[in-house]
Amino acid sequence: MKIIGIDPGLQKTGWGVIESAGSSLKFVASGLIKPNPKEDMAVRLLTISEELTHILTQFEPSHAAIEETFVNRNPTTSLKLGMARGAAIVALAQYGLEVAEYAPNKIKKSIVGQGHAHKDQIGMMIRVLLPNCGELSEDEADALAIAITHAHYK
């Protein structure tokens, strides 16, 4: 099965596509969607949705997974993250995908073995699990971690 993982964000939305067959994982592609921060909120959300739709058309995943929203100390930040997440979920649903949602701690535990792992630990494990992935941003590594988590639980 081909899985797309999404690490939503208003400044950078990471995405990663893997193929999973049994316990075998294969890196397909990853990248970042970076809306222009000078644009209005609606345009930024549209950018996330449109670019993700292009990615879905290009890689044709059969499954999708996204990180659940966690509540920050700053409620405004949490709301903005939720809007970016919503734009991504709409694009996935319009493409016809069922969207699985995973809590950040579950993703970390699935990849590193503990629910409070640091970003650098996630990146290191992604490079071990997907040796052909090359250099990745933190957001790409997180998106691939979300896809791998889905592969483990699907």
C-alpha cells in the first residue's frame, strides 16, 4: 500500500509518501508546502490544499495519515495549526482518501520507542528505516514518521 503522511503547519506543511508491504518500507518521496506568510489566511490555506492535491495526483497514495492537533500554551497558535490541518484533511478527503489521525506521542513511540522523543531522534530513525530518503527537513521526517506509524497500525 502507498501511504502519504502529513505534518500540518501554516508556515510549513511536511508531506511524505512511503510504500509498505508487510514489514517492508520503501521511501517514495517527501517535501514541504510553504505558503507565502505575507498572503491572507484564506490564500495560505488554499495553497496548502491545492499543492497537496497536486502531490496526491502525482503519487496516487491509497492511504493517508495526519498528526492530531495538540493544544499549545498559545491558543491562537493551536487554532492556526488546526486551520492548516483542516485544509490538508479537506484535500485528502476530496481525493477520496480515508484519513487516519495519530497523536504526536503515538507517532514518537511507534518510531523511536518512547512517546517523548526529540525531533533529532525522529530524524535519525527515519534515516535508519528509510535509508534512501536522503537529507530531510524536520517536517518531512515527521510526515514520514506519520506514514510509517500508519503502516504499523493499518
